[in-house]
Amino acid sequence: MAKEESHGVVSDLIDFLNASPTAFHAVGEAKKRLRSAGFEQLSEREVWELKAGNKYFFTRNHSTIVAFAVGKRFVAGNGFHVIGAHTDSPCLKLKPVTKVVKGGILEVGVQTYGGGLWHTWFDRDLTVAGRVLVREENAGSDSYSHRLVRIEEPIMRIPTLAIHLDRDVKDGFKINTQTHLLPILATSLKAELNKVSSEDGSVDSGKQSDGKIENDKTGTSNTKHHLLLLQLLASKLGCEPDDICDFELQACDTQPSIVAGAKKEFIFSGRLDNLCMSFCSLKALIDATSSDTSLEEETGIRMVALFDHEECGSDSAQGAGSPVVHDAFSRITNSFSSNSKLLEKAIQRSFLVSADMAHALHPNYTDKHEENHQPKLHGGLVIKQNANQHYATNAVTSFIFREIASKHNLPVQDFVVRNDMSCGSTIGPILASGVGIRTVDVGAPQLSMHSIREMCAVDDVKYSYEHFKVFFQDFSHLDAKIVVDI
């Protein structure tokens, strides 16, 4: 890869990360990029009329997105060449009722999402972001819109307890996620001074009428949330607090993603797991289908599928455990033929790269890695294997991915977990077992996985992007050389 091009990939990733504090924002940013690259948006509620050589995408729940390009030589029954990743990361999500008042302090009720390193969320400058359902009045009647929102400035913090009040903290920082992990929004005193707090210290969000408090239109703000929080959201959305019907918000770190380190060799950021792989696969698809001739000889479908809810098991309507991939395969195949039996043929000709960040060797904990499987930063994509099928890689799928790397002089590494440690998993086994697609599990190495602030190597971003790009370009030709038992 040319030096100028590789620098652009890293800079582009930083922009993507900073634009994507939540899965909803990541999908919104992906949609912008796909539209700019000539991809047409489809609706799952409508009939699809697809054409060879064209590029499309669709979303589910605004948090999962599937994009694909149809080869000009594609016919029904040909395979799908897919890179799958996920848009979600461990975080603190706001509860349905967030209003908490303790000790004269306004706090925000949150629930843990995924397996986060929750101690890293203390003493960080936090804000909120996500999606909001907003009531809008059009021609005298109400309609409801999905709106993305993000408050840029820090508005919350989870403070640690002073060591003088917790002498045992030096023996280990132990927290109760129900009682200790509530962000502070404001003090009741300041809320009162700004005419938004009632005498008992709770925030009054109702309207006064004849000395009585009226409920707002939705019931959302009156008893469930601090008016101060709703006012901040409404200000960003350009609406009134009463127009906010409901929301899905999460706490977010306000520190931006950056290229860092003494030699500028690292990326410091939240949500690298797994927005780094989401970005690299998306950019690879866009760039591998950007020229007028890029799909001329392609016989298959080049696809990227970015799912929500991987961090909590993928069992949702928009997770990898849903029918979203099978539905996409079916609808695309059926758009080119009425023969329903061709779908099974297409699946057996398909291939999935399950891309999720990998555990780099930690220099202070080298004993946590198996001696012969120690992925290094700057070492390229890691091929993950597990005999108990926590990863879906096998000898054939591993060979295909390695062969592509070898052809383009790209480094690859191997990982298996130690026998005396438990193994994580990915969307790979879920899709392999649910769809029946050949799968290889890979990921770029990183440190601080599931922390509020993670790190990876600049070189591995470049390698990942390039590897995914040539996968799209080379897979059809390589797969045709593999002898399949009949």
C-alpha cells in the first residue's frame, strides 16, 4: 500500500470513530459513506428489484447495516463473499427511568451493557448520545421521527471514592455496579437556582396550571427523567422537552480518538472493539467496488454486514443471531431467479470473514497467552481458532485467508487461548451454524479490550483494510481453484 494511501486510511478511521459514539451513529456514518460511493438504499418493507453491477444497502433498527455490490457476471446460485463485524461496544446505557436523587445530587440511572471493564468508567468526562423518538406536528397532525443526538460537552462524571474513605482499595478496586456506577449530572442546589428543582430536591418537569402540576404530553419527563437532561437533549434536537417521546441513550467518553504514542504508532480510542473492524471492512467494500471496471469480472456478491448486539449474545431482531443475513441472501438470489432451490446452492458457495478485534500480547501479562500463539501489535490480522468452536475457523477457511495474504505480502498471525483459560466468541460461530456458511474468524490485535479507552497499532489498521480489500477482489478466482468433494 502506498504511504499516502495508508496514512489516509488511519485518518479516515479516526474520523469514523469520532463520528460514532453509539451503534446508531456508526450506522448513520456508514450510510453517508455508502451513499457518497453510489450505493442505493433499500427497504426491507418493499420488494427489491436488483441489477447486476449495482450497489445497495439496507438497515435494521438503525443499528445494523448490510451493504453489497452485485458482480456484473452474477447469476442466481452464485456465492456471497461477506465480511461481518459489529457496531456495538460495552457501555453504560440509560435506564427507562433515569431520575435518581441522592444526597442533594442529581444522578442518572444507567445499566451495564456487555462485559465492560467498568472501573475504567470512573473519573472520566462523560456525556450522552443515542437515538430519540421525537413528536413533530405536520399539517395539524402528529408524526414521529427517529433522530440521532449527541451532546458534545461533558455533562456527567462517575467520581471515585477518596482513598481516606476506602483504605481497602489498594487491595483491589471492587465496585457494585448497581450503587456505585451512577453518573452525577448536577446538584439540586444549582437546579433550584435555575428554577428547575422543587423544594424536596427532585426536578419538576411538569407544567403549572391553577397551582397543580400537569403531566406533559408523553409522560416521559414528568416522573422518569430530570428535566435538566431533557432540556439539554431538546436543545440539541431543536424541539421542546415535551416533544421527546422516548429514547435509547448511553453514556459516552468525550475524549476524542487520536493517533498517539512517542512514534505516533498507536491509536487511542474508545470502541475500537469493534468499530475498527467495521470501518476497515466498510472502506474495503467501498474501495473494492469504486471503479467502473471493479465488478466487470465478479461472479458473486461482495457484502459487508455490521450487526448490533454482539456484546450481549447477538439474540435480537438486528443481531447476528437473527435471520438478517439469510434474509439478505434469499432476497438477492430471488431477485435474479424464481427458483427457490438456488439459495442452498448459493450458501454452499459463500464465504464469511468474521472480523472482531483480537487480544494482543500484553507485555506485563505475557503468561496470559499460549507460548506459540502470541499476537503482536503491528503483526497483521490474527486468525483465531478454537477446537470447541468458540471460533468458526477450520483448515480450509484459514488456508483461503492466508493464501490471499501471501499473494499480497500481508502478515498474518495465529491465536488460540490457553487450555487453562476460557475462550471468548464472535458472530462467526453464530452465522456459521445459523446460515451454514464457510467461516474464518479474524481480527486486528489490540490492548485494553472492553475498556472505556482502548489501543491498537496504526500498521494493523492498514493491514486490515488492505487484507479485506484484496479478499473482495481475489476470492472468486481463488475459490474456483479449491477442489470440493462431491
